[in-house]
Amino acid sequence: METDRQIRHDEPPPPTLPPSARQPINRCNLPAVILGSLSFQRHPVALEIDGIRDLHAGLFRMLDGLPDATERAQRFMDYMTVWFLLEEPEEAGSMPGRKKPARIKANYRRLVRGWSFDSDGREGAVLKRWVESRFGLLARHHAGSLLERGGECYQRYLYEGSRGLYATNALESQLDLLYAYCQYELARAHPEQSHVRLYRGINRIDEHEILERAERSRYRVLLNNLNSFTRERERADEFGDYILEVEVPLAKVFCYNQLLPGLLRGEDEYVVIGGVYEVRISTL
């Protein structure tokens, strides 16, 4: 990974995360107004969802003793299967002898893969609502703008998110632990780093909410509360006429392609928690 040598520390930050983009409470160690700010991008600290590392302390102690990342990934998946009874739906509360709803099979892996195929689908709505709950960052877009809270698009987003969680087995808690494991692996693999440089292909900068133009090719933008990026600039070329380059705090990486086998469809895909970011725009 590359660390950012171009993040500017000599300029005062712009106005913080707008009130319309955040909730007053969340379930992690920093409020949304801080973790969603440009200051956090410049000076990140670890983010922890309340209680997750303590509840699963035994898992992380076990992982500490495993030097091989592939073995750790397998142990983590085994732990998820056992802890959440993913192969025993009756033990998790599904009524025996009845036709099981398809959603009982939903799990963290299916959800993330669904995001990879269509971030505006049902799985995307579940993930964006999870970010709202855990980090307090409100979704800005889902198959259309969500800025009009009483609008049809927003109501459809709420419906899809609720429908995606219905009759599932502690799906949001599964995501909590996936994020904690992702942060564990990033910290273990890159103990001296705070950022990763990521790219995204776009057609127009006004596809994003611009808060301020810093200089000719740099903008301060408000990203959706969950976003896909890639580590490969050449890969980003395939998705737009311009390249959005951003230094993402490792603390804001929800998951990435190499975290678990087959987790994401895209090569070197990273799923990133949003907020205010300074970005650089370049041509192909």
C-alpha cells in the first residue's frame, strides 16, 4: 500500500460534515461529525463499533497466534459459521418443518457479493443502512438522490433495506464482526500506515457533492456513506473519462477483495465508508 505524501496539513479544514449528512448518535467510538470530517481524513484514528472486540475477544486472541493470513481467513469464516449458526437455521430461530424463507440463507458474504454486483440493489440498501446505524453517516444516494427524505426514492430505499433484513439471522451483527476483522487484518499487515491510495472512474466531478474547490485539480467532496474504489488506476479507467484519486484512512475500509476468498467480484475492490474527503481529479 501507498501512504499519502500529498495530504495538506497546512490549510484549515472547510466546514465540517453537514448536519443533513449525519445522525446525532451512532454505535462507535467517535461521533459522525468527527469521523465524517476532512480532519479525520487527515488525522485518522482507529474506529471500533461498540462492544464488538470485547464480545469476540476469544476470536482475536486465536487469530493473534496464526502467522498465515489464509489460515486466519479460514478460521474467521469458520467462527462466523459457528457463532451465527449459519448452517443451522433452526437453532437460530427458524421454525422446523416449515418452508424456510430464502432470506434465512442471507449472510455477510452474500450481502457483500450482492453489493459488488449492484450497489443500488437490496444488498446495497442493507449495507448503507448499517453504515447509518453504526457510524451515523446518512446515505446520500441509492438508485437516485436521497436528499428529499419524503420522496419516493427515499421511501424505496427504506423499504429495500427493511426487506433485506427481514427473516435474516443477525445480519447487521455479522457485518459488525466483518468490519472488525477487516480492521484487524489491515492493522496487522500494515502497522505503520494510516492511508491507502484508491481510485474511482467518473464522468463528471459534479456526480459528487462538491463542498469546496481547493485548487485546480483538488476538490473537497461529500461522498455517499458507502462507496466502491479500486487500488488499480488502470482498472478505474474502465468506468469513466476521469479518475478520482483519494487517500482513504484504513479505518474507513469496510472490506476489500483479498480479505476473504471470493468476497468481492472486482479485482482489488475496496468498499469504503464515506464522509468528507479531499480528492484529486485527473484525466486518463
